[in-house]
Amino acid sequence: MSVAEIEAPATAESYLEDGYTLRSWLLTTDHKRIAILYMLTITIFFFIGGIAISFVRYNLLEPQGMIRSAETYNRLFSMHGVVMVWFFLVPAVPVTLGNFLLPLMIGARDLAFPRINLLSWYLFVIAGCVLLVALYAGGVDTGWTFYTPLSSLYSKGHVALAAVAVIITGFSSIATGLNFIVSIHRLRAPGMTWYKMPVFLWSLYSTSVIMVLATPVLAMTLLLLTFERIFHVGMFDPTIGGDPLLFQHLFWFYSHPAVYIMILPGMGVVSEIIPAFSSKQLFGYKFVAWCSVAIAVISFLVWGHHMFVTGQSVYSALVFSILSFAVAVPSAIKIFNWLGTMHKGYIRFDSPMLYALGFIGLFTMGGLTGLYVATLAADVHLHDTYFVVAHFHYVMVGGMVSAYFAGLHFWWPKITGRMYPEMWGRAAALIIFVGFNLTFFPQYIVGYLGMPRRYHTYPPEFQVWNVLSSAGAAVLAVGYLLPLLYLTWSLLKGKQASTNPWHATGLEWQTPSPPPTENFETTPTVTEPPYNYLPAEALDRHA
Amino acid sequence: MMRLLRGAFSGSLGTLAALFARLSPGKKEGIGWRVSGLLLTWAVMLILVGIQYGVSRLHFAPGLRPVLLVLSVIMAALAAIVFMEIGKGPGINRLFAVASLLWLLILLGLGSMDPFTRVMYYVHPS
Amino acid sequence: MHDEAVAHEFQYASASHQADTAVAGMWLFLATEVVFFGALFLSWIFARHFNQAGFDAGAERSELEIGTINTVILITGSLVYSLGVVLIEKGKTRAFIMCAAAAWLLGLAFMILKFAIEWRHDLDRHMFPGADFGITGDLAGGAKLFWSFYFFGTFVHGVHLAVGLGLVAWVILRVWQGAFSAAYLAPVLVVGLYWTFVDIVWLILYPLIYLIGRAT
Amino acid sequence: MKFWLAQASTSAPESDYLMLALVLASIAILILVFGLMLIYAFKYRATNRMDRGQIMKKTWRLEIAWTIATMAVFFGLFVWGADLYVRLFRPPAGALQIYVVGKQWMWKIQHEGGQREINSLHVPVGRKIQLLLTSEDVIHDFAVPAFRIKHDVLPGRYESLWFEATMPGTYHLFCNQLCGTGHSRMVGEVVVMSGADYENWLAANGAAGTLAEQGKILFMRNGCSGCHGSNGAGGNQSNSTVPAPPLAGLYGSPVTLVDGQVVIADDGYIHDCILTPEKRRVASYPPIMPSFSGILSEDDVLKLVAYIKSLAPEKQL
């Protein structure tokens, strides 16, 4: 079957030309093709989630709500949350850029378990279909957090279906993480020591650790929830002495580290782009690399900070609060190291760099407001208000989506062999930055003023901020539609890309764009440290 | 340092497996000693289950509860070391196994901290 | 004929490189299973901590004898499969098939005892925590929690064992066909790891279900 | 358009100082990060061919410096926030107790004098108020932004939350935990009044007896008196058929449970004894107390608790 001979075919035709039938795509085990399949799938989900939230922002234009039914409104924001978290943010960078680049970056021909990789995409698609069935049947109204006993005993939405969808996509995520970890351990090319790996791989490794060790807990939790939902009795049922807070503990044991599933790969992308466009080595390589691991480990120790006002033990709250501050330290270190990389560099402002700088700015703002909600007494006031909404959107959308776009623009020539129109790329980066701040900065203020999350109607004094936010959302929507248009355009009309259009270092830039099916004609031997940028050369190049 | 720890860890597992083999009669090489190692482990596990069952029949004191759990943990460890041969193969096998236990500890430790320290509601002595 | 011993997927340097990697992959998968069941164990801690009397009263009604026999069966199943691995490594393919078949039958015996006999017995005694639950009065709540844990936990474990039965059957078939042998053992080892792990999970569930609640 | 939020409780200014510190720290860091980013972007643009000089190489000292600086700031913030938090959730002495029951989708409030209101809470200014919160169905969350307080309201247990209002006025009361379709309608108002106005309000809304008096009626009607005696004197062979613990004087006193644990009989304990008696069974009595879960609503339990409290001699602990 998939057992092949050692020597690869000598013809180095690109992976895109390796068969044009639907079957050659749907049954492929090539990590690069699977990355493309994933890219198409998550793009669909990104826009499904986007449409749902457009209705939400539309509703909030008026204090009494533009949408008449509160039930519909609840289902819209719940669907937005479920789709965006599990079907876009969690998979986004790892399964697309990660899948495509990991073997290239370690000098391997594929991942360790190519068929499991394909299986993980199929699981993802099946999960997506189950979710769409749930959506078609009427959706869920519990928010993406599925808190019991609302979700288990009271909700009239299709909680069990949605939970099953999330469980399945969880297994897809576990399969991906498992593949990445084993590949990094076992398939590095000769000479590719741990400290010669690009930081992107360190962050993918850390992300995979979380995927592999946190996701199973979510699966078990949602199975328990489904059991309780079906049989009307279970471990979270307060009427028989079950503890609804147990659900929150288990849920956040996954879902807090999951935030770092979303952000760590983004940090990895930025750690590649900043040195490339500064023509300079990454400042403090070992610190940045180990900070990813530290974030992954500490992220497991902080979940209780979602529960400071839920009736959790005060002692637990104290422990979780101080650990939450601890997890912010490595993030801060990373930001300083990126700035250190820019220092005395030769900085170019191509679109990937603009997105990356946008990431640093927005992520800093998101991270700083994370301190507010990690501070116990401040969280008492801010918990479950729009402040929290703004905070995690700054991290996950301002940070993560910017980083995804940065990476997409950076490696687009490698993936597709085409260049996109640079001016459009820069314009979109700016529009997204402006639109994003217009959308979410007002939410910090309205949150501090007390507006609760997930409100279908609200007191009129909050209207100004909500209208501002909705206006920003319209700008943001334009910003997100633009790349869809010009990147698609580039596939048809874009200029042919050279092997290394950005003059970047790294193994992936030494193989043709797009790469051949077997990635490298002969397995490379690595001798150089990563980010071996020579400023003098850069000077000549731009002279 | 890491290498030393790793060496010590896999070494001790190997010793434990070998110890079980040596304790048993039979040839020290070939299939013989591995088979007798497996059989001996199995016998030890059966004895432990026997103890667990016997104690439970006898309506034991509440203080013995942790002991019953510890017996199970010992059996699980024996299964991992002897049946699953955790000492063999690449070192990452051990790394993964240890990581899973560490994360299990985090989950159970930090998770149960809340119920064990929670004051359901306390009235200040007014 | 294709020589399985030297062929391997093109991202690997050698067949043994690939085989070792497959085993490592299984270990990592089992690590995910540890935290998966860890969540179940945490729910046990919570439920029992807040409702000790009721929870233990529920546990007292569990079938200690069947549970103990099942524990012995699973331990023996792991032993037999491990013996088979030792034998096939020495080229004794037929002996492996005997061992694996015995392990499979033991697994089946567990399933029958657990779901056809014990579960039916439990259901007959109205132990399912539904409308006509057999334990009434003050302790009903905690007992319901116990029996929720029981049915859910044994079900999830049973699903794992069912998957194990499928895998062992597949290994027996492939060894029979000559696809796996001493020269190419990775799938045999990988399935063996999973098989014993299902046993380990039961070893932990056993005291949680049958033993702890019986203290006086 | 509102830019600032009223500070209407004693903890509000404290919470705001903490917020202010956080805002100032964030602004300083934002200026640093954005400033460096913009300066570097401009100064070190590729088209600027100025001599870069020696590139910074040694990183350890720098890395450790900013790691320690960050940790120090963070630790300070942690201590500050933790201190206020602990004080916020430790119930004060001598507070006026008010019971709050959340249900889909309304707030039911009961005063000690028996006055009841829905979706509004009247309190006097300048007095410590302790809220005892519970829910009849899902998890709700009682939040008053102007007081900077918030706590989840869980089914099956009491939560305590206290505040001292400092400014008469009417403030928003929100449910902050998604609780189903009507979540955004589960809002109300907190009316802070002067002491005199509050007394007038209490008098004008006088209910059918105090909470404890209403509880006494329930005590008779639900058969509690059958075992515990008509005045909560306790049961023995002489005055009732079954032995049951006396309730007079129970409140606030230590109780020994079957497992040897000693607890103080507080609101939560009595609540549990009525609804889930098996959970914390008292020693030296047979386990015959039936559960009233599903028979008594949370409001009724409140009244019973208030009645049992009223049987305790005035204790000065």
C-alpha cells in the first residue's frame, strides 16, 4: 500500500502537479496536499462563524435588539463561538501552515504517520458536518462553554449534537498533535539538532503537547455532558449532589490551554517573519524557544482563573491567580525579544511583516488586559463583561488571526508558487488593524462600565459603544474579505514565485516553490544555525 | 544532567524487569527467563487482587482505602513495566509515559484542591 | 513478492526506524488516554467528596465477585498476549496465534460477564439512576451519582475493550496471512500496548467501583 | 454617553484604584512596546543605509533583567488583587442579611422582615449588607457594577456576597452568567436609600409576618414539628414517636456528624439538612430524616432556616 521504495522518483515535479483528479486529492497522504484541504475547510468555517457574528453585531445596534428573538440571538453567538474556537482558531495555523511546513523545516519527506494525518482531516470534516446538522436543526444556545446545568438539563438547543461534533474534532486535533510530536522527535534530518530548529517548530511542538494532553479531557467532559443530557442524570447534576463546578474545572482544564493552542503557533510564525524582514538573527533564540515550552506547561496550571467568582474555593483562586501571572512572563519575554530582533536590523515592510507588527501590537494589548482578569479583585468586576470579550478577541483575533494571515502571506509563494499583489496585501493589513481596534477597543470600555456578555438587549447608555463596535466590525469584514479575493486572484494571475522570494533562511526556502512531492530530492544535511542572516548582504541587496 | 536522569530511569526499569526474571527458576537466556518473568508478574498481580478482594469481603476499616488504591497502582506499574516493556525502545517512550503521569497529577491535584478546600458557606462568628 | 522487512515509507531511514516510531506513537496515544480517563477519575473524586455516605452506599450494591473475576480475566489476557509477543519474536508464529486467540477469548469473556450478566443484574435491581432507582431515601442522591459513574465508566471502558478485540482479531488475521512475523512486528507490539493499557484502566476502575465503598 | 461608572460602595474606590494601577502599568508598557516598534521601524528601515555599528550580542543579562522586572510587577499586582478579593468574600460581622434566589429569569429577594420583592433590591446606605444567594435552576450571576461586586449563584448551595452602599441612588443589577433565553432580561435595580427612607419602605411593604413567622407556619404544615417537637424542642419517646435532634439553640452551635467531623450549624448546614440530609448526617440520631428536595422550594427553605435561627437564644459570640 503506502510502503514505498527508499529512493524517490528522480523527477522533481511539484506536489500540485502530482495528479489532478479529485481522488488524488481526497486520498492523498502528502502533508502538503492535506494542508491545502485543511486550508479550504477552515476558510469555509471562518466565514460561517463570521456570518453568525455579523448578525450579532447587527442586533446590538439598538438597545432593545434588532433581532426580535432572544433565542435566535443566543444561538447565533453560541454558533459563532463553537465554530470559531474549534473549527477555525484551534486548527488554523497547525493544520495548515504547520502541516505544510513541519516536514519541510525538519528536512523530512512527510510526517511520521501520513495516513493518520489524512484521517485527522476526515475527522475534522465529519465533525464539521455534524455541527452543520446541529446548526440546521436549530443550533445550540448555551454559548461555546456549555456550562451545566443549563446545557445538561435545561437547554432546548441541540447540545448533544454540538458536543459530539466537538468531541470528533478533538480527536482530529489529537491526531495532528501526536503526528507533530513524533515527527519532530524522530524525523529530523541529519544535523538538525533541537537548537537548529526554527522557533516555529518549537511552538508547534509546544502546541502539540497541549493538543495531546488537554484535548482528551475535553472529550471525556463532553461525553459526560452528553450522557447527562440523554439520561437526565449524571456527575454534574446538582439535584443529586453533583457539582456543576466540576464541569467548569474539566472544561477549562482543556479550554485554557486551548487558548495557547491558538496563540503559540502564531508566536512561532511571527518569530520566523520578524528575523526574515529584519535580515537579522532572532534575538535570544533559546529564550524564545524555551518560552514556548514554558507557556505550554504553565498553561495547564492556570485554568481556575476562569472561575474566580463562580464559588470555587478561595484558596484555589489564590493559587490559580498567581500561576496566571506566571504564564504571562514568558509571553512578555517573547515580545521583548522580537523588539530586540528589530533593533539594528534592515527592516522591510512587505505584507507579512505588516501583519506581524500588527500581531505584536494587538497581542500586547490583549496580553496586558489579561493581567486585569488575572488580578483577583479586578476580575470580580470584569468577569463575564464585554471587557473579557475584548480581551480574548485581542489575543485570539488580533493576535492569532493576524499571525495566521502573516504566515499565509509569508509562505503563500512557497505553497502555491505564485506571488500576490503586494499593495493589496499591505492595504488589507492596515484595514484589518484599524477595523479590529475600532471593533474591540470600545468593548473594553463598555465592559468596564458593566455591560454583561451574551446580552440580547442592554441598557441604552451602552448604545454608543455598541454602535462603534458594530461599525468597526463592518470595516473588519472588508479587511477579511480582501485577502480572500486577491489571494484567489493570485492563483490564476499571480506572478511566478522564485524559490526564495523573501531571502529568508530555513530549509523550506531551499526547495522549489511549490515543492516537489518528496520535498527534497536528497535528504538535506543541516550545518548552519537557524536565522543565519547576514546584515552586510542585506545592505548590498538593497543598495 | 537530563541524560543522567534518563539513564537512571530506564536503567531502574530494566533492573526491575530483570529482577523479576531472575527471581524465577528457569534458564537465564532465550525465551525461558522472559516467560518466567511474565508468569511471576502475573502471579504477583493475582495475589494483589486476592488481597484487595479479601479485604473488601471483610468490611475493612476506612483507613485502608488508600492501601487498596496503592495496590492497584502497583499492579498498573507492573503491567506497564513487564507486560508493556516500557524499558525497551526509544527513550521518548518513557518521556511520554512520564509526561502522562505528570499531567494526570496536575489534573487530579489542582482539580481536587477546590473541593477539598472549599468552604461551602461559612458564617462569620458574629 | 514484496519483502516487508526492508520496505518502509519514504520519510524513514530504515524499517526499524519506522517500527520504533510506530511504537513511540502508540505510547503517546496512550498518554492521551491517561488524561482522558483522568477526567473521569476527577469526577469520581468530586462526586464522592461531596456525597460520601450516599456514594459508598451505592458502591456497596456493586457486584464484587463479578468485578473481581473480570479483573483476573483481564490480567490474564494481558499476560497471554505478552507471552505471545515473546514467542513471535522468536519466530513461533503459530504459538503467537494461539496466545492472541486466548487473549481475545478472555476479552470476550470479560464483555459477556460485564455487559450480559453484571449489567443485566444491575438493571434488574433498578440500579440505573433513572426514575425507578432502587435506592431511596436520604442516600439516593449520592447513590445515583455512583451508579452514573458506574454505568458511564464501565461503558467507556467497554468501548475501549471492544476496539481492543477488533485490533487483536485483525492482528491474528494478518499474522495468519503471513503479513506480520518476527521480521515485521510493529503492529503486533502496538496492539499489545493498547491491549495491556485497557487492562490498566480496569485495574484503576476496580477499586473505585467495587472496593473503596465497602469500608465500614 | 457614559464614560465613568459610579462608585457607590465602599469597595468600589478600592477596586478602581487597582484598575487605575493596571491601566497606568499597561499604558507604560504599551508606550514602550509601540514606541520601540515605531522607532526601530523608522530608524532601521532597510533603505536607511546608516552604519548599524556593533550589534547587541550578549543576551543573558538583558533577558534576566526583563524577566525579573516583569515578575516583580506581576507579583505586586497579584498581592494587591488578592488582598482585596479575600476581604470582598469574607462576610463581615453584624451585617444585615438579605436572601436572594435566582431563577429563570428573575431575581426573588426576601428581607428578614418578610418583605419580598422581585428584580429590585432596597438597601439602606452606610450599612453592611450580606446577601445569601442561591438558585432554583441553572447557574446565574448576581452583579452590581456600581458596587464592583459579582458572584455566581449556584443551585443547591448558598453563596455569600457583601457590600456597603455609600451613595443613595438606583443602580443596575445584572445576571452575568448565561442562563438561557431570557438571560438579558434577568436584570433589575438596586435602590440605595437613607436609613429613614429604608425604614419607611420596610414598613410600607410589611409582609404577612416576618420570614421567621412564615417559616413557623411551614414548620407545622410540612410535618417538621411531628419529629422535632412543636417548638423545635427535639423529639424523644415522650413527646413524639421518633428521636430527632432539638432545633432550639441549634443555630450557630457546633454539631458532631457521624464521621466524627464537627461543623457549625449555619445557614448552609441547615439548608442541606432539609434538602439533602444524608450529606452531613448528625451523630447519635437514627438516619430517618427524609429529604425535602422537590417538596420545598428554595424560598420555603429560606423561611424554615429563618425560623430555626429565631429559635436560637440571642448569642453574642
